[in-house]
Amino acid sequence: MRNPHPNPSPCARGEGLTAPVTSSPGPPPSAFRLPPLITAAVAAHHEETVSLLQELVRVESVNPYFSNYETPSREGDVQDVLAVRLERLGATMDRWEPDAKALARHAGGPGYYPDRDFRGRPNLVATLPGSGGRRSLMLLGHADVVSAGEGWRVDPFGAVRQDGAIYGRGSVDMKGGTAAAIGALESLRAAGVYLRGDVVVASVVDEEAGGMGTLAVVDRGYRADGAIIPEPTGLNVAPLCRGILWGRLTIPGRASHIEMPQPHWRDGGAVDAIALGRVFLDAIDRLNARWAESPAKRHPLLPLPCQVNVSMLDAGEFPTAFAGRMRITFDAQYLPSERNQRGLGGHVKAELESFFAEIAQGDEWLRENPPHIEWLVDADCGETAGDHPLSQMVHDAARSAGAASRMEGMSSHTDMGLLVNAGIPTLNFGPGAPSVAHQPDEHVTEHDLLLATTTLALVIAEWCGV
Ligand SMILES: [Zn+2]
């Protein structure tokens, strides 16, 4: 789950930690066969799954994007921890550092960043060969985490286990999901279950700052008949994620002494960029109201319509001068149905560019001094049908395991689009409330971890055949 700004929200105050955020257990009204052998094996293996998660959290695998690449990445140390577990299961291992030059044929498409340096930052793909004849499954997680930020009441890399939860950066996003996936495979092995279809476990680097690790997995030719990304979904099945655009609109003005009478701007007078900025902010509000009612900006699996959310404002230089410039930074979302031919948000960019240009036409100064828009990020989206057999199977398994699981898309971005574009039906499903990701006191409850591990074990057995 990506949010390249280390922007910790204020933590709750008070003594000790607040109550862990969990996904409430729900009824199991499902036709899914619930082999007691598997659920018992997952429960018996729970301590091992917890200790794997703790081991992963204790590796400070902060994406170097957050330290401006001054601190060496420890994503490789995460891969070391996983490799020990996966080798024990008899997987064949493939470990390599992505290379931006070698991936250049993806330039201009999703997940490609020409200047990204992956030295010392290996991807890991482990393949567990099945006996053959059934569907293969990919389980893909990211090894990197966002920086810890401020406001923690526990060591962010201590993996504290308290009140039925594991605390630490990455416990939710998404080492909890990775631990659940490995815990599921280990539980199946402990139960004496051998699979017919292959299982491909991928642990990628650099998800939190671009997704190029996953691009490298796809480029290397890894494919499967289905994929699950165990990002935190609160145990909901998320066969959809939105595309995200970050844009910055710069509105020009003309600075001048704020206490003095001003001639018309044509005669050299001030132009207050803040006053012009208000016009744009009001217009964005009206646009959002329109988008909220527009079927093109809504998806039945998403609780929120696409919006243009203003996140940062920046204007003026002195208390005594009219602002000579105002910058409005925003986050706008788009749906898979709005993608352009490259699979990115070009249509929505064009829509917003002409929207801002039209507003500028209403002002004489702006007609002659048009605002400028920069696009900072375009993170792609992806979708798999809610009635796809994999979506249905994960949903049934989660409810059978005891989770109040819904089919609900992710309002944020994950790497699923890169897999979907490669022809792999993909969904997100994992433990932990997505709302606590990227926050101080990030934590996953052991209950969520157990339900996710159980669900994944059931799905692996059912999808791949035993
Ligand atoms: Zn994530």
C-alpha cells in the first residue's frame, strides 16, 4: 500500500497503547468446505507465524526513498529471513537486483522509474513446484516499509507483542500479510498436505516508492493462474485498487506591498495569488460535488467516489506583501475504466488540465499569465471481476474462517495493476486495518493474523488442489 509521503498522523494520547484495531469476527454463512485438518494445522502453527512476523518487523527495511537514499536499504535482510523459511519448504529460489536499464522497454508505463537504483536491493521469488495438473497461485508481498515517523509509544522496530497484537512499522503494511502467506504454506506442509499446482511466492522491493520491484517480477516472466497480494484489507476481498495522481498547480500573481494602494495590474499593480487561489479552491469543491454524483467517478465496490483532494497549500513570501505565487498540491484518484492505452491516468490528467484552463479563462490576468500544472505521481490501478472464481473463493474461505469479510475495493493503490496487466487475475486480501498503515503504533491483531493465515491456507489448497 503506497503513500510515498512520510506523513504520520497524530497518535492517540493517554497511558499505554490504545485498544488494538481488529476486524470483527462475523458469521460463517458459506458453502466453503472447511477441512478441520487445515484449520487445526494453522492454529497449531500460530506461534511460528507470529515469530516470523516479529522477525520481519525487526528488520528496519525502510524504503531508501524516505532517507533520500542516504541510508542503505535493508530489504535484502527481509529476503534472507524469508529465504530460510521457503528453502525449508523445498522451494527453488531466484534472487536478483532489478535493473532500470534492463527494464527500459517499460518506460512511460506503470511502475517504471528510470533513475531508480537497486544495488543491494534484491527481489526474491520462491517457487514451490506442485505435482501438476492444477492451477498455480502467486502470493506477492513487498519487503519495504515507510519510515517510522514520530509519535510511537513503542519501539517501531521492536515487534512488541501486547494485548493480542503485534506492534511495529510494517506489521500491517505488509509484513503481517507476508507472514500469513508463509504461515499458510508451512501449516499445509505440517498437515501433510501436498499441492498439485505450483505456488510462486514473491517478495519485492520498492513498492512504497513506485512498484518497480513487481514490474521486475513480471518482466522476468513470472506468471500464475491467479495472484493474491496480502496487503492489509481488514480481511475484506479487494479485487480492485484505484489509480492515484499527484498534481501541483502553480498560480502566478505579482507581489507588492500589501499596505499600500495598488494601481491596476496593467499599470504595475499587485496581483494577489491567494485571492486567485481561492477561486481555484472553490472550483475544486464544485468539481468534487459533480464527481461525487457522476457514475464515471464511482465504482460499486468502492465506498468513496473519486475526488480531487487538496493536501498542501503554499503561498506568499512576506507578511507585508501580496502573494506572488500560490501552489495547490492535490491527490486525485481514477478508476480502471478511466485508464488510457498505457494503463495510466492520462485521460484524467487531461480532464483536470482543461478544467483548470477553463477557470483561468475567466480572469484577465490568468488569460495572459496561465497557471502551470506539474504531475508528480501517476500510480496505476487494477481490477479483477468480483465474480471471478478467485475472488469468490477467497471471500467464501474468509467467511468460513470466521471473518466478516466483504467484497470491497481498495481506495488506495497497490501493485495489483502490474500483475493484472500481465494477464494474472489478482486481488488484495490480508490482515490488519488499512487505516493503521503508515501511522505511529501500527499493529496487527493476532486474531486477524490467524484468520488471514487460515483463509490463505484454505484458498491455496482449494485453488492449487491437493
Ligand atoms: Zn503495502
